[in-house]
Amino acid sequence: MNADATLLPPGIWEKLWASSPYWFCGAVLLPWTMLRDQLGPWTAATVAVVPAMAAALLVRRAGRKRRLRRIEANIARGVIEAVVRYPDEAGIAPNSGWRAGYLALQDSGFRFQQLRGRTSGPVGAPLQILSPRPLGARPLRPREAPERGQGFQALGFAVGQCPFEVAGDPLYLRGLALRGDVDADDAPP
């Protein structure tokens, strides 16, 4: 595993998909305002919404395909996007202790590099997690931390005598031997 491995950046289709709530509104409002006096408000709304909806669906389809390819490429390189925390920091640290970044898999465990935002540069020195033992799926409370993505699942590990939690997209967690015999779909303990 390359010690300098980092996440592959999202492509243009993923970025368009992520920003679709913003450009979709503009793609509907602009034609509607230009056509409402000539066609009437309901016909203008139909003429504006149908092409914008078709564009949004095409962007979603292309964005999902590119995202899956990027995740598979990251997994093949031994790198996963994740948020991590020590559960003891839940009430003390900001964002319930979750830190966003990526895990680079190594023979003896993994290395976590915290990132500023999802795509910005590294923050601080990498955290080495040696000999993690899987503990199983963990519960995730809604709105606990803004760094977590929607639909993230969490897995627990024991590092020495201290528990350690990793949360990530289920696609990353299923595609890795990181979990050992632990299944991310198991009910939380």
C-alpha cells in the first residue's frame, strides 16, 4: 500500500449531482419567468420543469456511475473516505468528536488523515491505528455531526483497551476486508 495514497477527487458529474438542488431551481425559475406572460403560468411551469427534470435525472445517473467507479478505485488503492472518533470524545469535542478524512489501509492496521472539509488539504499529522480488533456495527444518532454523510454506517474497533469508531458510506465498508468477520448490516449492539 502506498503510504502517500489519498482519495481520488470527485469528478464533474459528481459535483453537478451534489449541486443539483441549487442549479435545478435556477433551471426552472429562469425559463418560467421568461415564458409565464406568453404561455400562462401553468404551461410555462410545465415547459420549464420537464427539461430541468430530465437534465437532473441524467446528471444523477451519470454522477452515481462515476461515484461508484471512484469508490471502487479508492478501495483498490486501499483508501476509504470516512469519519472517525473515540466515543469518549462524544460530549466533549466539537461535532461529537467525529473527524472527517480518509483511512489508508496498512498491514498492521490503518492510518487516518484528517482533512479540512471533504476535498481540502490535510490537517495535522496522520493518526496511526495499529492492530484494530472489530467490535461490530455501531448506532449513529441523527444530526450528531455535520461531517457524517447521509446514510453512513458505523463500525466499532478496539485499539488496545480503547474503543474506536469508523463511519463511512456502506459501499466503502462492504468493499473492504477492514471489518474482518463483522457485517455492517448487523443490528447495533
